[in-house]
Amino acid sequence: MENKGWRTWLRRIGVWGFLFFLAKGLVWLAIFFGLFKTCA
């Protein structure tokens, strides 16, 4: 049941949604990495 739910959601957001969240996650990682580098 749950598996079908996330598949429907994934299909709804599509490739562009996936790329958007991927880019957003990478940006946040870069920000935190930069903050860690400057503080250390």
C-alpha cells in the first residue's frame, strides 16, 4: 500500500521535481560545508 503511494507521488513531481530537490539538497550541503570550513 505505502509503496504505491510514494510511486504515485514520485510520478506526480516527475523528473523536474526530483532535480529540484536534488539541487536544493546539494546547495544546503555546500552551505553547511562552507560554514564548517570557516568556523574550523
